[in-house]
Amino acid sequence: MSKNNYIGIDLFSGAGGLSLGASLAGVDVAIAVESDRYAAMTYKYNHPQTKMIEGDIRNIESIDFDSNESVTILFGGPPCQGYSISNQKTRNKSNPQNWLFKEFIRFASILKPDWIIFENVRGITETEKGYFSNLIEREISQLGYRCSTMVLCASDYGVPQMRSRFFLFGSLSGLCIKKPITYNEKVTVKHALWDLPHLENGANTDVLDYNKKAPSKYASKLRGNLSTSSGHLVSKNADHIIKRYRYIPQGGNWENIPAELMDNYKDKSRCHTGNYKRLCDDSPSITVGNYRKSMLIHPWENRGLSVREAARLQSFPDSYRFFGSIGFQQQQVGNAVPPHLAKAVFHEVLKTEEKKYD
């Protein structure tokens, strides 16, 4: 007979993308830990039933919770900037941020949950030739867990974004996780954004009406019964930046900008292919990370993405509110695990756990 109750603990929760996916799959997320003030504020507003422990995880000795004979799942993704393929300066063993996974393992050893889900960027499998991903798997295995690892792309799970993430699953009872079943159809940028309001460069009116009827099942699901939505905030770019945008077609990038408009760059060849990238409306987006810094461009308008547009591309529902300045909100959205991807991951764990009782 199945226990059929699942309790989760979210370490390094951020704004709550993993927690939302867990909740959608049927997990009761009891506790979350987050050090950033505004991310914690966002989390608490959107997950009022979860106890938030706000502070540096290195200063938290233990976590008390009542499992009530439920299946327990410890999950989280330590800061990943040090593992990112776009970060070549501190992508090594000397970056202290790259060692925060030790705190995750510390709590795994204290709590001994039934399941462990460790998430991070795909680059963790490449940093120092896989040193960190191999070390994490080895240390979790030494705690008595059978580990399964895989890299999953969000666009395979109903997210309008080609975002690859590394997942490590640990089962205390020796179960093995298979790759979640993928969706047959891709959700495109147009499916995600078409009904959102027209905005100008530097738009700062938070709450607005929708522009059109929902163009897809995806947009309709994220809208729910709302008549307005929040997060219609766009970074204010200088006039010379906006002038550059006008030369970039869908799918294009900085290479489409006339050389005379890029004369402030000492070496244009060092620009990343994702810099000044205009989204294609008929395909999923490229990765929405630090989309302000990379100058990710709206598919139809000469401006950057709004917080809500980025949240749509991440699969957050329109009811999900983000707090802090526009910069903090952009960071929260960009750092999050897409909830629809997280839902598929947790659903696979629950399905695997239930097979024990068949």
C-alpha cells in the first residue's frame, strides 16, 4: 500500500520554480531555505503554506520538520553561475560559490530523505572536466543512495524555451529514475507572448490588461481567470542600444548590427552568440538567463523583455508575483527552474515511488 503523501524541502529555493513544479506534481513543500531577501519575499507570497527559513544556509545547523510517515524529498539547486558555460573566469575549483553543494549534501546526511533531487546547469558536467558533477554523485552515493543523472531540455516538457538542466536523483530504497516522457509538440514564443500588452522601452507600469485573447492552450493555462497581470516592467536602454535593435531580424544577433554602431566595443569578436539576440516567434526561446545583460530582444518590438514575458517563457503562471526592483525581479526569473520542467521531474519521482507498491 502506498504512503501517497509526499513532503518536500527546498534548499536554495530562489523565487520557487522547483517548489511550484513539486506542488503541481503533488508534493507538499513544507520548508524552503533562501538567503536573498527579495527572492524570499517572492517565495513567501506565492507559497504561503511553506515555512521559509531566510538566511545563509552555511549558518543553519539543522531543519526540524514532521515527516508524519510521508515520503520525503530533499531538492534544490545551489548557485550555478560558477558552472555556467558563459562564465569562463570563475568556472573552476577556486570559486567558493562552486562548493555550496556541500551544504546540500550536509543536509542530505542529516535528514536522510527518501529521495534527493539535485539540480543545476548543464555546465556542471563540463566544469573542470566533470569534477563537480562526479564528486556530488559520489558523495550522495556514499550516503546510501542509488543515483541516476540526466540532462533535460525544458522545451521537451511544454516550456517555450531551449534550456538544458542537469538533474541528479538519489533513491534511498535503491530505485532508478528514467527520463520523463517528453511532449509531442513544442510551445513557441508566439504561443507564450502574443496576448501580452504592447510595451515601450523602459515601461514601468506593473499591472496591465491583456492585449488579446490567449493564443494557445499554454497561454490560456498560465492566464487562468485573470483579467490583468503584473510584471510589465522593461529595462530602460539607451537610445544607441535601441538603434542597434532595429537592425536585428528574428533569430539574428549582434552580427547584424552595422559596424559603425558597435564602435564602443574594443573587440566585437568576443561577443557571445546570445548577445543582442532577437527571439524567433515560431520556435522556443533560447535560454532566458541574465536576459538584461545579454540584451535579449523581443520578437516584434525594439526593446528588451518584460519581467512577465520572461516569466511566461519560464512557464510561471501569470498569478505569480515577483518582488524587489526590476533588476531583482529579472534575476529571480532568470535563475529559476521552469516550473513545467520541474513538474515533469517530480511526477517521474512520484510515479517511480508508487511502483514499489504495485
